[in-house]
Amino acid sequence: MTFSQQNAQVRKKLTALLEEIVAAGEAGEEAGRTVELDQARVGRLSRMDALQAQAMSRATSRRRGENILRIRAALQRLDDDEYGRCVRCGEAINPKRLELDPATALCIGCAESAEQPRR
């Protein structure tokens, strides 16, 4: 497979992921809406459940937004012929790592050091 064919395949995969995430976001918008707190209509436990569901929906929406940004950044790296290189150190990212997460921007070494707590 040629380099341009690989890039086309990666672009197709990233675009499909992006479309899937956007569609899931549109389907899940209702759960993140403001919870009705009318005590006469809804019991306390039901309100607590609704608030918890709302918080989970907002967290999911935030993660979805982060993933959209990661995918768009990966598509931009493809356009700039920088895809497959670590954005921090410039080394090649392991192809198996890219296969598992085509939007990854860091090699394993930089990803591990980024996760280490600062002292």
C-alpha cells in the first residue's frame, strides 16, 4: 500500500469516527438539558437521579468535544504531512498505536511522561 493510500485510509477512518461522534452528540443532547426541580411534580430521588444523569451527560458531552478536537487535529496533521509523528518530540508514532487510536498525537514515551504527576 502506498503512502497516499494509507493516508486516504486513515482520513476515511477519522472522518467516520468524527461523523459517529457528532451523531451520538445530537442523539444525547436531551439528557444534558436543565433538570426540572418542581417538588410537587417529581420526588426527591427522581430529581437526584435526573441530576446525576444530567451530570453524566455533560461529562460525556465534554469528552465528545475533546475527541472531536483530537480528530480534527489529526486530520489537519494529515493535510500538513505531519501525521504519524509525535507533536511533542517529532519521533514516529508506532503504527499499532495509530491503528488503535488514529487521532493520537503523542508517541508512547511522550504520552507516558505527560501522564506522570508533576512534583
